Amino acid sequence: MLFPLEYVEKCGLYNFIELPLHFFKTIITENEYSDVLFPAWFVPILNKSPKLLKEFEDLANKILEKNTLKRKKIYAVFLNNNRISRLCGNKLYKLKVLDDDLQDVAVSAQKVFSRLYNTTLQGTLVEKEFGESLHDHYIKFRTINASQACPFCGLENYPDRLKNSRSQYDHYLNKSKYCFSSVNFENLIPMCSVCNEAPNKHMKDLLFDIQNGNTRRLVFYPYSNCSGAEVNLINIVPSKVGDGGQWRVDVTPSDNEEQEQVDTWKNVFNIEDRYAARVAEEAEKWIVEFICQSILPNSNDTNTWRAAFQAWAEILSGINELKVVRNGNLKQAYFEYLNRDALEPEIIGIISMAQSDIFAARQIAIGE
């Protein structure tokens, strides 16, 4: 990813994780289903949620059929699956899963956690209990994370410029496989909808590379340090009117020690293909921005224009260092390409565009 996120330190909803923690710990020594399996604050909420009540009873009864050792294993899996940052950052930290003879528990737990996240956590009863809603948490998140661009791609903005709108919350470890962490806010990451949906992240397993023998892999944890990445553009087919050409994009880590995390990020979010498509779609717009906003060379010398492109790339780099903006890293890489690798006809074409009547009038208007 392009930059790390800041974690909201205080939010009433964080207390919700006490519910499954209390349930799986308490049921180890209990002999029957009762309200004692739940925190006192949750019992009134549960009694007003008949579908959830039935699903919890079913889950509890399946666990109560197991011996104490099996119950302890279920609790251990729950704790393990909620250590999100450790699972992401340490391949030697073993992922625990429910044994084959506990798959009936797994099926029931999936139903419970699905309803807890989709209905209960986002419902008015929980909001009244803790004094905050999911939207309140999102407002806090966006307040301390000033960059508008999604850190997982840099191509899209967080869609919260309209009142009462917010980004989707992604289950970083997907909820179909890691249901025990479904209501853990360390696993709930605001993400742009393009990144969060197929064919990008969607339900992909971050921890295992299915294309490489389902091996364990390192992945950036969004609320930890991340050095970012460098972008390099290679033009395969030159652009022409109505066709942005074809591009290859190479993304490399800013810190070589993060190579595996960057590889996982590129694979899961289809970064290089999405970047190549975006350059083909918008490079001409970026040229127009350059012509309209920069100080243009008073010369037809292509080397002078190459230097101007590099100067513009450095301006864009400075903007991105202050606050990452949509397409910012790609724009910078594009103008670096123009300085470094663009063919003479491409530079001459940009000069001709800048000197066309419409842009010449602009230069006169601003006194250049």
C-alpha cells in the first residue's frame, strides 16, 4: 500500500468485541445455555433480536456437546484469529483453525458473526448502548487520516465528500474464512469500493498465496509502518488521438525489506494492471493540467521541455508528501517518463498542443 493509516484510539464500539470474547471464554466451563454466556449489557439487546438469539443458542448447544479440551481449542482459535497485525506481519506465527470435528461449530459461528456485523453492530440498540455508531467511527477515522485518496490504490478517493456518506469497511482478513474477527475493528478497514470488490481484493485470502501452493505470505497491516512504493512507467504502444496507448507499470518497494509485502499488495489489488489502465485513460488530461497550471518553456527545444516535465514531477512529489492525492503517484511517474524515456515525436506533439490556439490564448490571458 502507499501509506499507513492511523488507528482511531477511542471509540465506544470497540467494547463490542467483549461479547464474543466473553462468550467463548465463559462457555468452556458452563454446562448449559443461559444468559451467563453473555456480558450483562448484551442480554437486553439479544432478547430483542430473535434471529440472533436462535443462532446463538444453536452455536452454544453445539459447543456444549464438546468436551472441555475442544472448547478450549475453540477459544484459542478465536484469540489467534483476532491477532490481526501479528498474523499479517509474521509468517512464523501459526494460524489456528477449527479441527474437522468442529466444523458444525464453524458453520454456526459463521451465521452468528455474519448477523453480528451486518445487523447488530450497525443497529440502533448497540449505538444506544455505546453512544456511537459505525458512521461516528468513520468520521473519527477520516478526521485523523487526512489524505483523501485510498491508500490501497491511490486511484480513488474515500467517498465522503457528501454529507452522511462513507467508505465501505473491508474485512481485511475476509469474513468467510476468518469469521471470528468479523467484529474486531483492528480487522475493519475503510477502503474504496473499487479496491474492496472483485476482481480486486473482495474475498481474497491475504495470508496465503493460492497461486504459489497456498503458501503463507507477508502482507502490510494498514495500521502499522509502511514505506510505500515507487512507480515506473514503460510505454509499449505510443498513444494517438482517441487511444491512450498501452503501458507497463513496474511497482517496487521504497524499502527493499518490504518486497514481499509489496508483492502481496500488487497481487491482491491488481495494482500494476490498474495503474497501466489509468495512465492510458488519463495521461492526456494530465498533459492539459500541466499546460494550464505550470510555467511553460519559452522554447521549442525538446530537452528544455523534458526538464520542465521533471520539474513538474518534483512539484507533484512534494504535493504527495504533504497529502496523497488521487492519481498523484501515477502523475508523478508519468512526467518522469516524459523526461526520461519519451520519444522526440511525443515531446513535439505536446509542444504543439501547448502552442495551439486554445492554449496560446490562455498564456496571453495570464501574461506569459
